[in-house]
Amino acid sequence: MPPGQSAAAPPRDEASAAVPVAELDPLSADARSADERYQHRLGERLRAIRRAQGLRLQDVEINTNGQFKAVVVGSYERGDRAVAAHRLASLAGFYGVPVTEVLPDEDVATTGARENGLRLAVDRLRATEGTTETAPLLRLVQHVQWLRGDYNGRVLSLRGDDLRTVAFALDVHPDGLGAWLGERGLLVP
């Protein structure tokens, strides 16, 4: 046996060493790519929820007594780091939202389903309680939350049917509802 070569490792062929792993197993590259896209969308949802609550990454770390480090949450939000299910549940609990609100919709990437809806800032709407202009909207939001069992109190996604009902109740044309809500600071980006 030549010096420097062990019996357990056969000699390496220079040509086989240059072949990327993706070429040897093309499915692994596709699976990795799908996972990366999902992690990116999950991160976008986490960032949107945090920002909707007016929190900085440092605020998350401080308010969780260091349970969630700012740098780690930032890496989750960028999609650079996968988040374990129990950590995701804990983070969603800290934000006061159901885990299902954090998980990205599978059809977002292909159909743009979220683009057809609006995200309403429920806490800002509640602050207008007693205002005749927004009273019908507040009643409808409370009803939709009851129907969905979604009482996170901060953000409510309004879907197509919800939007038509809200527009009717507010006597606003459905095409102008987003602008009407935006002018009153009731939308979450």
C-alpha cells in the first residue's frame, strides 16, 4: 500500500471529486430549494407579525428575558435558520397569535391569495370604539373573530367575502375599502 493512503479509504478519482452533490442527486437540490423558499416565507410572516406589534428584535429579546435572542429571531425572519416547531409555538405564543397565523399559506407562492385580502389592525380599530364611523366595522370584526375562533386581538385577515360585507356595512365601494381603511390607519402592511 502506498504511503499516506489508508486501507479504509479507496483512492479518490479526481473527476468524481469535482462533481457537485446536486448533480449526483438532483432531487435533493429541489427539496432544499423548496425548504429554503418555505423558510423565507415563514420568516416574512414572523417579521410582519413582529412589526405589526411595533416590536424591534431587541424588544423581543428583552420581553422574553432572553428566551429569544435578537440575532436568532432575525435569522428566523431572514430564513437563514430553520425554527423548531416547539420554538415556533413559543414565539407565536409570545406574539399572542395562533401558530396557524404564523405559518405561511402554501398557495401564496402560486396564487397570491393574500394579495386579495387585507390585514386589519384590530387593536387600532378597538381604540376607535365609540366612533360612529367605525362602529359597524368593529361589530363585524368581532363577529368574524367569533366565527373563526381567532381572538389574537391584533391582526385580522379579511378575505374576499369579508371585504364585500365590510364595504357594504361601511357604505364604501369595495374597490375603495383599502384606501378608506388606510386613511384611518387601520391596515397592517
